[in-house]
Amino acid sequence: MQKSILIIGACGQIGTELTLALREKHGNDNVVASDIREGGEDLMSSGPFELLDATDYKAIENVVMHYEIEEVYLMAAMLSATAEKFPMRAWDLNMGSLFNVLNLAKDKKINKIFWPSSIAVFGPNTPKENTPQNTIMEPSTVYGISKQSGERWCSYYHSKYGVDVRSLRYPGLISWKTQPGGGTTDYAVEIYHKALENKEYTCFLSEDTKLPMMFMDDAIRATVSIMETEAENIKERSSYNLAAMSFTPTEIAASIQKQIPEFKIDYNVDFRQEIADSWPQSIDASTAEKDWGWKAEFDLKKTTETMLKNLAN
């Protein structure tokens, strides 16, 4: 039984790869990509695309009705570093777009929603190591505040109106296929590009800044997996902790040096350090493991080998 799926924010770092993965799984014509701008050739040529403003309820409703959409993946967001520069624009986009899809589901116009949260929901007072599923949050960034608020609204719409909304707290994501989109963990993508281009990289975070990270293939697999899980197994209707690996810039540089011995890293710390310092260093994802069988496949070694191989090609 094929499903009709809409991806909002399909041209972003996650959206692009998620769209292609879902088209492969459900058939190109059954997955409608949408964004405020056009995307890459693979995305545009492989299936239907609609120019769509995620904050425009009527426009989303029209696309949902036209294509008889059943599931919406809302991937449109302003990320952590960019959101600090444009706080109100970030709030309006991140929250307005979520209310639009929650209300479509409340009115029974769609059946199921995926909405991404982030480790940015955690703050300086959160336990840093093995951050539990339920703990002190107190986010200190605009992005984190919007994601924590979003989690509460998802939980509310589920308990009050029975909306089937599912969510993951993504760590930093690493991909060779798409460019990062203005986040604090972007260094972990940029470093591979620079290692191949000119054998050196200047990092905007300090050498011992440890953060939770994940290779994009794992993130896509987790996203598809949670959406395919039976509803009664989804116990967390705010968002699930998700984890794969944690490392510092020093450690990622060392893993690159095993492949490119002459690679050098230096440091020029900027405003993103303060954001990174407010986030956890490692995440406890045991609730996701228990409820719907989450397990990561990529560690740092495998990530580095895969990144350098594919970027070189």
C-alpha cells in the first residue's frame, strides 16, 4: 500500500536525502518535495516538487488537498547559528510551520507528522554525559527554545487531539551529499571538505569541545524507522533522544590524519563556542532502543572513511 507523503523543507541538509530515500521506498510520484526555493538536480528531477512557504497555512493545505497527502515530514527550520542572528524570524518559521501541520492533523486532513527536534533543547544545567531522555532542559539559544516549545506542543496535540506526531532529537549531522545549513556542528562536515581541498582546516570550536554527532545515513534510517513503528510503541510524544557517537575536533582531525597524514587543524573560536558549551557531550538513547529498536551503524572511523571516499569521488 503506497502512501502519499509531503516533505516541507526538502532542499535542506536532511530534507534532500530524506526525500530521495522515501522516493526510493514509496515510489517517486508518491513523495512530494517542497521548499521555499528549488533544490539540486537529483531532487528536482526524481519526483513532484512544489514551491512552498512553510509559514503559509493555506498554501500547505492546498498542496495537501491536491496530492491527497497522508503524511507530512516538516524539515523546514532556521538552525542554531543562523537563528542567533535573526531571533524573531527563526521563532516565526520554526513555530509557525509546526502549528500549520499540527492543525492540519487536528482537523483530520493528514494522518501522521514527523517533526525534528534537536540536542539544542538541552541547556547549560542539563547533565553533560549520557544526557537522559527526561531531564532539566533550559535551552539558552533561540533554536533550542523553539525546539523545546515545539516538543511541548507536539505532546499537547497528541494528548488533547490524538495527533500522531513523532519526533527525534537529532545530534550534529554529517553528510557528503549536501552542504550544512548554518548549525553549530557544521565544522564536522566542513573539515572533510577542507582536508581534501587544501589539507588544513581552521575550526570555529575549541579543540576539546565534545558533541554528539551522527552520520546522515543513520539519521535517515532513524527517521524512516520511527515513522514505520506501530503507534502503540511510540511512548514519547515530545521527542526521542537519538545517539550514535561523540567526539572533539581533535579526535575527528586524528581520524582524518589516519587517511591524510599531512592534514593539519588549527583553531579560531567564534560565537558558536558558547552555543556548543550549552549542549550535552553524549546522549542516552536507551528509550529509543527499547521502544522501537534504534541502533546506530556508523562510528567515527566508518564516518571518516565514508566521507573522504565519497568526497574524493
